[in-house]
Amino acid sequence: MSVSINQLQAFAAVARLGSFAEASELIHLSQPALSIAIKNLESSLGGKLFDRTTRSVALTPEGKAFYPVVKRLLSDWDQSLEDVRNHFTLRKGKLDIAAMPTFTNSMLPRALADFHDQYPEIHIGIHDVTAEYVVDLVREGRCELGITFNPGDTPDLNFYPLFRDRFMAILPEDHPLLKKSQLRWKDLQHYAYIALQRPASTRHLIDKALAEKKLALTPAFEAHQLVSIGRMVSAGLGVSVVPTMSTAQMQEMGLECRPIAYPVITHEVGLISRHHHALSVSAQIMSEVIAQHCKK
């Protein structure tokens, strides 16, 4: 037979007070119900826990040995309940988020500051990784939320769109293309082009969109990270295109950012989470905070 928390609470009350009558009042249980709880507990354990007379109730040697164990179990139980309450009320907890560096360097810090002001006891872990790895971290359950480009047909993931981002050209200062009033993709064909390495989803998106217009850009250099591409452009190795949300990061490197058209290429950025897995309260509120900041 199993032992219930109610039986342990009944035992602890009688052991502390030495009286069934007082214990029943303390835990708001009738004396007959209290007696049955103790009897069932003794039956489950295989022996008597109390010596009972008409005038007194005392612990047996086995009861004395069991009492500190019960106090510890009840304390752990109470602490566990409190921990769960704290998670629901956001007084305690941990939230892991995976996000593309372009987002962590632009919009995410303001959202984090807003969330932290309201819920300072929630510890947040940020995993700034490539768009593809964001998907992996969420899919594996290592991060509850992810911020990345639309992963497409992924039945095991939920995707909540935040905004649509446009690609822009990044150029070093005094580059000849800065004289143009409007940049076109074919303008980049005359210069060394720096691209993200495959299988980056943005690389695939750009190549596909250009191919539909019978255009192609052959990379002279390739890199995995946008910050590396920015440094290479800053060093005069060529030109490139990056998402508009990385504008501030590129400008910090002294680069000029220009919209690029014909064709205009955009991609959707959003939040991802695991399908059929409920989000924690902290993740739900964080999602709302991020969405609000993106609307701004």
C-alpha cells in the first residue's frame, strides 16, 4: 500500500501534539478520519507508530525514528509547492531563449530590460546562435523559445511571426555604389561579393530569389556569421547584403547601409516553440513582451 501526504500530515500532528483531539483540530480533520489515516499508515509501514492509552498518546521507538523523516518529507513537500507557486507567479524560475545574433544585437535587449524590470527573479539564458541552430536548440528542448527566420514546413514546431525583414546592401565608405540613388542586385555583380555560407537559410533564400530573376552572385568570400561579413566589407574585401535589423551593428563598423531592390527580397522573423508542448508562464509573458517591442 502507498503512503499519502495526508497520512504523513496526520502522523506529524499527533506526534507533535500528543493528542488525537488537538491534532484533528489542527489539520481540520474529524477524529474518526484522523484515526483511520493513522491506522492505514501503520498498516502500510507494517507496525505501530503510537502507544495509545485512555489518557495519553506516545510514539513507539519506530515512531520516534520515523518522526524526523516525516518532518523532512513534509518540509520538502511544502518547499516544492512553494517553488511551483513561485514559477506560476514569476517570483522564481529560469528561461532559456535561442536567438539569432542579429536579433540579440538589435531588438532583444530592450525586450529583456522590460521583462527584467517586471520579473527580476527570473533568470534568463540567451543562446545567440545561427538561425539554423536556433531551430535545433528549440527542437531538442534545450531552449523553450527561439527567435529566427521562418523555418518553413516544420510540423514539430510552432511559428509566430513578428515582422518581415528586408535585405540591404552594406558598403564601405566612399564606395562607388553609394552615388546611386537606388541600388539593384545586378549592381553588385561588378564587385567582389561576400556571402553567408551554405546551408544558411538566408543564403538559400537570396540565391533562389535571384535565380527567379535570372540573376546570380558568385561569392569571392564566404563566412558563417554576419559580423564576420561586416568586418570583411569594412576591410575593403568586397560588398554584401544583410538583414535590415542588423543596421546598427553594421554602422558601428563604419559601413554604409542601403536598401536594395529589383527584386526586393524579404524574409519573416518570428518566435518558435515546440508543438504540443505548453509554454511556461514566464515564456508566455516573454513572448508577449518581445511581440510588443517588435510592433514598436
